[in-house]
Amino acid sequence: MDILYRPRRLRQNDAIRDLVRETELNVHDLIYPIFVMHGMNTQEGIQSMPGIYRYSVDRLMEELEDIVKLGIPGILIFGLPEYKDAVGSEAYADDGVVQEAVKAIKRRFPTLLVITDVCLCEYTDHGHCGIVKDGIVDNDASAELIARTALSHARAGADIVAPSDMMDGRIGAVRKALDQNGYQHVSIMAYSAKYASAFYGPFREAAQSAPQFGDRRSYQMDPANAREALREVKLDIQEGADIVMVKPALSYLDVIHAVRQRFDVPLAAYNVSGEYAMIRAASANGWMDEHNAALEALTSIKRAGADIIITYFAKDAAKWLDTIL
Ligand code: PBG
């Protein structure tokens, strides 16, 4: 054929492919989510998330040895409380499950980045991310408790607090609470564009946080909207977010890309429980190759523009990346 350009020339072998590769996944990009519970010597499996467990604090310490050895820079902590009530009291109790875990982790692994998910849904008996008044999630009262929760996490030693509730104005409320109490150095990773997604299904089993009535569409975003995500991100940056997040990741790569183009703050993407479960389930059936599918998914998230990827595949990916190098 008489053609001048033959793109296949640059795909001939590993060396040349390595040379022209545009996106490289790195273990330093990854954050591993962790579920922590009360009790001792307990490790519970989660049916819809094979390979992921809920740990009591003592068992978590063993798990963290591995995570640190693998070079994963940080974890994102979710708590399963002893009790749930209408106002999510354990979320902001200084001896709550997350607070106790953070203290223990920071004592033993001072250099591991500890990020805490700040929300009420695991702690409320109705399962919503805030306080319910007359059947409606009350924004301002909820934001106040979110700020209180973030402050108690900072007091326990969290490096970064990550509000995931989607109440209006909560980033500003969290920043103010931290600053007024001497925690100017604690960063905020804002779940800025968090969609009302079916891909959180397995997480709700893991964290026992499914809403007991209704759904989360009055605070989480409509999956049909991308411009609205840019407004949410802008507001969070104006209110003091250090890092912004898009969640989920794979069905929202366009949103990740748009945020990356428009804003200059570090951008995180959350490769959520359902995205993990899909690959795990299909691979377990022999329908696709887990290693390749997971690395392809994570690489696509980075290619779209994410600097930080929160993923249940973090441990596997760290091992896989290490054997490639
Ligand atoms: C809490 C929260 C959720 C997730 C992270 N923080 C669940 C939800 O909003 O229903 C989902 C994480 C995942 O699916 O992996 N608000």
C-alpha cells in the first residue's frame, strides 16, 4: 500500500511501546479503602466484595503491615459503629470506631497517610447521610454534624478528612471547624461530584449503610449531569477543598476529564465497590482476565486526568505493577 503513516510502527515490541506510552500507573497514585469495626481479633468477609474485609483494630494492624510494605501511600477509613441513632452520634464521638482506629494507626504507622471518610450514613438508624427532619435531609443541621465529625477525626490524628455527604456548604463548615481548633494543617479531600449511583451497592453491604427509606437523590448528583459537576467542584474549591473528587470513576471518565481541564487542584477519582465487584465477578467466572481488566480500568482513570485513584484493587495493583517493573 502507498501510505506514509503507519502507526503500527510504534507498536512493534515492548521496548517501543514502553517508550511511547502516555500514561503510567504508579503505586503512589493509589489509596486503599478500609472498613474498620469494633471488637478484637475479627476479620469478616464481604460477600459482594471478594478479597475485602471488615477488620477490628488489632487485625487491621496486621493488614496495614502489608499495605505499607507494598508502598501504598495511604488508606481511606470507613467505620462500622457499635450503635446507630437518629443523629449518628458515634460519627463524632471521640472514642468512636474511626477515631480509635486512627489513633492506633498513627501510633504504629506514623508515615502512612490516613484519610477518613466523613459521613453520617453508617451511623444513622435511617441510613441517610445527614439528619432527617419531616422526612427531608436537613442541609444545615447535617453540615454542622459533618464538621463536628471531621474535627473529631482531626483530633484523633487524621491527615486528610474526606466529606462524602454532599450537603451544601459543608466544605466551608469543615474548614472553619478545623481552623478554629488549631487543625490548619489537616487537608480536605472533598467528594465534590458524587453521583447517586447504583455502583455503590456492594459498599452498602460492606458498611451496612443502605438508606432505610427513599434514596440519596436529594443530595447526590444526577448521573445525567456533567456541567453541574463543574459547579460543585468550583464551590468546594472556593470553600477550601485541597483535593477534589469525582465518584464513581468508570462511568464518569468524561467528568474526570472536564474537571482536570478546568481546575488546577489535585483530582481524585473513586473506583467504587460496584466497579470492583463487576471485574471480580466476571473474572471469577472466567469471563475476563482480572489482572488485565483491573489495570486497564485503573489506567483509564489516570488517563482521563485523575492524580489519585481510590481503589479496592490497590493491593493487587501494587503487586502487579511491581512484577512488571
Ligand atoms: C458514604 C459513602 C458511600 C461510598 C463512599 N462513602 C456510599 C453511599 O454514598 O451510598 C461508596 C463507596 C463505594 O461504593 O465503594 N456516603
